[in-house]
Amino acid sequence: MNSRVRNHLISLARKSESPIAYRRLINQTELGLNLDIKHEKQLLGEILDEISEEEHENKRPLLSALVQDKRNGQGDRFFKLCERLEMGEWKELKKDENFRNEQVAKCHEFWSNDANYKKYF
């Protein structure tokens, strides 16, 4: 599942298409998860966290920045992940309107580079 989601997010980053809503991501990647079921919603969050943690470890941008709730924007979970990755205190990051936009821009810039795409995809 993780590789399917990661590959899809990279494709979106290359096309500069983002953000993508959670439900749309589930549908487009055919995960079959139901966000109305708490443990399935939790599973999606864990998948996104694992992908971004691995990307961060390898000095690449956080792909989970490309996924958000279409009504509320980026959720607390993303900012708490950023705090675990020592990017700052999550409540402060959440208040910083530029922070999320910068994370999205880093994804677009990194993955639209053909050399990066060939090397890391």
C-alpha cells in the first residue's frame, strides 16, 4: 500500500497537482479504506506518516504535505509528524501559513526535477 500511495503522490508532485483530499487519494489509489471508520482513517494516517518519515530520512521533502482534508486544510497529524521530525513545535508550525506551502513547493520542485525522479522513483 505504501508504495502505491508514494508513487501516486510523486506523480501529483511532478504535475504540480495538489493538494489532494484524503477521499480522493483513497479512490485514486484504490485503497478501499472508509474514512468513516476510525481505524481505517488511522491506517491512512499511518501510511502517510511512514512515507514521509522515510522521505525525510533520505533528505527528500514530505509527500504527506500534498494530502489534506478539503474542508480543514492540513490536519494536526501532519504538524505533529513535523514536530517528531524536529522541524519545530507543531502548534507553531500549524499557525505558520507559509510552512505548509513551503513543504508543498519543496515536493513540486524536488520531484519535477527529472534527475531526482529517475534516481528516487
